[in-house]
Amino acid sequence: MASHRAAAAWGRADLHRATRARPRRVPERTRHAGHGDTAPGGAPLSIDGRGLLVIISAPSGAGKDTVIHGLVKELDDAVVYVTATSRKPRRGEQHGVDYYFYEPEKFRAEIEAGNFLEWSMVHGDFKGVRKDALADTLRDHRIVIVKPEPQGMRKIKAMLPEALTIFIMPPSLDSLRKRLVDRGTETDEQRELRMRNAEIEMAAAPEYDYVVVNDDGKIDKTVKEIAEIVRKEMRKPRHYDL
């Protein structure tokens, strides 16, 4: 049985697991993101489906994508809702599988067309969750995983308060820096930007329903811990208004 401790204070060496709090329904007047950050137009779409929307966030280098790939194998009928980004693909990443890779001009056009549930600027690149297929995905699958940054999580949670939110925490900032260096996919300047953003993102961890520490060399343990959380949360009925 995975154990979780209540999050109190968060700092560089003060890493905790957060206890799941009862979901709080957001008042109707606050259930929409700010102007320009959510898809305009279109009638609200109400869903009483069997799908559980799982939002997983983590600083760059914390192992989010590896954990999510493990969850898809571990959980029955789990799918990853593919996020759109304007950054360049990393080695081995595929369009439509890992992300939808758009040129910045294309991303802006998609925003103007109202095709995003939420979008944000992260590390100098656009990232967002497309609205068009999310409803069908929630109807058709038991578990739907999305992976926005904390600012994207806040927007989705405001509109869909029944969504489950999980933050993956590195064991320390030193460990995170080493992972980024070993990954070797960023310049020194890009790596320093990610480290600065990591501190900001980690400060948002108490806003999540659960926080799970992904210790070095313990990826399988992290996957099983999060899978246990998801299975428990699947017992609760869900309703979404898009």
C-alpha cells in the first residue's frame, strides 16, 4: 500500500507526499479560464462517461513521460491524450504519439480557431490540450491521462473539477539537474531555464491531489504507486462539462 503524507511546507530538500483531499467543486462563475486561454464559442458539452481524467505534471527531467508510458502498460484501458506543443521533437519522439508538434504560427492559428481547452507558454514554447477529441476520448476509455504544466492544470481543474491531479516530484534539485545533464537534449542556457522553472513548478505541488516522489532508479515503484492511486479514484463517479 502506497503511503502519502500531508504536504505542509515545500522547499529544495523538503519533499513530501500529499494526502488526497476530497475534491472541491469550483463555483460555476470560476469554471472558465481567462480570456485567450480557453476555446471560445461552442455549446458546453456535458459528459457522464466512464472515463477518469488524470492530470499528471512534473518539472522537466522528473521522469513524467517514462512514468506515463509505464502507467499505460500497468492500467487497463489507459490512454495518453496527446498534448500539442510548438517545440521541436526530441530524438525518438513522434508527431501524434508523444505530442502534436506544431510550428508557432500553426499553434497560434489553432488558438484563434478555438481548438484548445487550455494553452500556456512554457519554456518559451506553446503547449496546450486540444478540445476537439477530449470528450470522445473520455467516453471511449476508462482512463485518460493529460500532462500539462501547473498553469495548464489550474485551467483544466477550474473547468473540470472532478479531474484527478498528480504531481511527480524529483528527489532533489541536484538529482533533477543531473538527469537533465545526462539527457543531453538541451543547451546550457535551456537547462538553466528548466531548472529555474522547476523551482516554480515544484512550489505548485501542494495544489495537486497527490504528490509522488520519483526516486532515482525507482521508476517501477513510482508507476505502481500512481497506478494504485488511479485504481482507487476510479471507484468514484465522474461528470465533466466541456
